[in-house]
Amino acid sequence: MLTNIPHILIQGGNMQVLKLIQTNEIRIRRVKWGKEDRLDIRVFFIGDDGIYHPTKRGVFIPFNMIGKLIKELQHLQRTRIISE
């Protein structure tokens, strides 16, 4: 199981937010892409206007692949490729 993940600041609905540093955060949200559900995991930054904006850094995967993504991340963590 994944542990030591950055603190979740916002939780609920279709989005969760993980704070990275003072001006960056990762937003994880479920979105519709045509008729498919997708998982969008994207880095956001605070602009000069004080509002968070999306960057190109992120992934956009079919929602039905979440289980495989979690399984692979758990494997990476078990093999210490991802530090705790």
C-alpha cells in the first residue's frame, strides 16, 4: 500500500489536491473525455494573478487503468525505486 504521500489538502467530489511546495500542487481529478471517464493527474502553479493554473506536466489516462497504475506504483515502492 502507498504510504507517506504528501498531505491531501482538498478531498471530495472528483478532485484531490496534494501540496508540493508553496506555489505548486498536484491535482488529481476524474474527468469526462468524450464518453469515457479519465484520470487527470496534473501539476498546477500559482500565477502572478494568485490563481492556480495547469502545467503540461501530468498524465491523462483511462479511468479503467487506475488499478494497474496503483499496482505499478506499489511495486515501485516495494522495490524502493520510490523512496519513502
